[in-house]
Amino acid sequence: MMRAGLTAERVTLAAAELADEVGLDHLTMSAVARRLGVKDASLYAHVRGLEDLRGRIALLGADEKTIRIAEATAGRAGKDALVAYADAWRAYAHDHPGRYTATQIPMEIDPELLARAPGPRRAIELTYSMLRAYALTEPDLTDAVRLMRSTLHGFVSLEAAGGFAHARPAQESWLRCLDALHSLLEHWPAPDEGDPR
Amino acid sequence: MMRAGLTAERVTLAAAELADEVGLDHLTMSAVARRLGVKDASLYAHVRGLEDLRGRIALLGADEKTIRIAEATAGRAGKDALVAYADAWRAYAHDHPGRYTATQIPMEIDPELLARAPGPRRAIELTYSMLRAYALTEPDLTDAVRLMRSTLHGFVSLEAAGGFAHARPAQESWLRCLDALHSLLEHWPAPDEGDPR
DNA sequence: GTTTTTTCCTAGGAAGACTAGGATAGGCAT
DNA sequence: ATGCCTATCCTAGTCTTCCTAGGAAAAAAC
């Protein structure tokens, strides 16, 4: 009897593919096992359980997304970099909806595993270094980073949920939103004390 | 033997409460039945199944959220209205995380049920009428509405997922993001054709 | 008071998460 | 090559959950 040659990584990858196909919440241990040609009990030698598996998918997604963004923005600056960054983000979410969804679920991920994954940390660093091109200083820089991540994630998330009625193509709104973000970062407003009237 | 007096609405409400407590993805038919003091099979007289129940929770959440926003923004204008709108949005997500999560999941909701629910439609209308206070014309108005919804949803969603490391309080970033949104709406940029260098 | 409708139950099947314990494939040393 | 050892994979079984079918009885209609 041949062995399947399972590892935690291979199991995670198969699970990620499956999650992309059927949606993260339809991901089951049994289905992953079937895809790998293995009985479901065999998976537990490599992965603690379904919760753990979803955490691993989230980490994989974060790593992959970060790499894509890093490649896309390499050598670019200013609005070029911003658009490349945002497009890479959105493209990853489109290409890997299951993995992307996994990254946005509040989970207790194995701390040791999380410490080993460079993705989440590096993603933040990338954003900071890109936004440093604009004339922002702390704490505005942090707020701008959060605004940008919020907007990108929110857009992609609403788009995936069918939140944009088909009146106007999402792609056009997307481009205009990036225009707006760029303009906003160039003219970041001072804190607004009290009623301006 | 007394009857429990179930209706689709009561089942949905119990399910929504449970989803808020344990998280939407830990919502089970059995648990809802237990909370109502009823066997799980009894629920199927009022609700098609778990999927349908989640759809109903989503619709309930959309309705409630819309009402809260409408109340908060009533009689306000300009930045006042914007802040009230955004705060109400965020507060609802905090108060009812399960229902809020339900609204952002791509689902096939019973079309007849959806047609009966005023929430989703009215939410969009509210946003449009608020943003009409700024000097925006179509298609910029639609893009601005989408940007605003994206940013609010993204912020709330990332916050719930623990996406903001505790370096800076989320509340402060939130206020500054609203400043930024307001400023952006007042100075919505023209489309950026080609490379600006 | 009888009939009808609705509500809720019991019973049970199918699928999935997970555990315990056994068999064996492959690597390793001798 | 042979024997050992570890990790891998399986069988068997438990428990939970979703959901259906059909029956009993409570409430409603008449």
C-alpha cells in the first residue's frame, strides 16, 4: 500500500484549493481527505482539526497575498505603487476567495505558527513603506495605513458579497476610488476640532 | 403539552441572539432549538434550514442597522450627518457582531423574503441622500457611495478580526478616518488620465 | 362539539469531526 | 540484507449536527 506523502503543508494546500472552489464555510475535513485520496482520520496526524486548518489557510493566504503585493509594487513609487498595490490585493482576493476569506475571520491561530509566518507582519510593513512616500508623519501615518487597508478590504469584500448592484461596473468605481485615495493621501487633512460652522 | 408559540420571526430572533453570542459560524439549528426549549425538528416548520436562517438573520441585521442609521442621521447635515452615520454603523457592528457578519456573506437569500425587507434598499438610499449634500454628480456620486461603504465596512471588519494591533487606539484612527472621508468628499478629485508626471 | 389546520414531537438516516488503537511502509543502523 | 523504529495511514467507533417523514395533540374555525 502506497503512502500519500502527506505533510501539514500539503494538507493545507489541498484545503486552500478546496476552500477557493467551494467557499471556506463549505470546507470539510472529509472533502480534503477525499481530494488527497486518504481517509479523514489520517489528516489529524498533520493538522489539529478543522479550526487549525482554517488558521493555516489564513496564514498561507496572508503570505501569498503579501508576496504578490511585494512583487507588484517593486520598483514603483507614488500613485503607480498605490495602484499596483491595490490591484494586486484585489486580484488575489478574486483568484483565491477561500484563502482571502480565511484571512478576515477572527481566529485563535496557533501562536507558534503565526510567529513563523512572515506574511501578516510584512504586509503591514509594505503598506507603511509605500505610504511613507506621501508626506505623512505619525500618528497620521498609522491612521492612513488603516484607512487604506479598510477601504481596499471593504471594497473587495463588498464586491465579493455582491454588494454592488450592477448599475455601474465595479472596475470603474475601483479606479475612481484609487484616484480618490491617492488624492486623499496627498492632502491628508489636519484633525478637525469641534464644529467647523 | 404547552406550545412554544414559534414563528419564523421568533426563531430568527433567537438565532440572531445566539449568533451574536457565539459567532455566526458556530450557529447551529440544535442550539437555536435548545434556546427555544424545542426539538430541532420543530424549527423546520418555520424555517427552511440553516442556510435560510442565516439569510433571515442577514435581512434582520440589514433592517436594524438601517433603522439605527436613519435615527442617528435624522435632522443632521454635513459632517455631523457623516459622523452620525458612521458611528451608528460601527456601533451596530459592535453590538451585534453575529448579525453584522451575516450581512456580509454572499448568500442566496429567498428572493421573496428579500423583496419584503426594506433594509438593504433603504440603506443605499440613505447613503445617497446623505452624500448628495456634497457637490457630487453621477457617476462620481455612486463611486463615492461605494467608497464610503467600503471604508466603513472595511474598518469595522478589520477591527472585529483583530486587524489593528493595539499600538494606537482604534477609536482615534476611526475619528481621523472620518475627518479624511469628509475632506475627501468635499474635494472629490477629477478622473486621473494617464501618468501625472 | 366537531372538524380542520397548525404546531410540535418521535424516530431515524446521512454526513461530518474527532479519538483510540492497530497495521505497515520506509528509513536507519548494524 | 535483516531487524528495528518511527511516523504514516487505516479500521472502527462515538458523538454531534442537519434534515425528512409521519404521527399526536393543541389551537383555531366552523
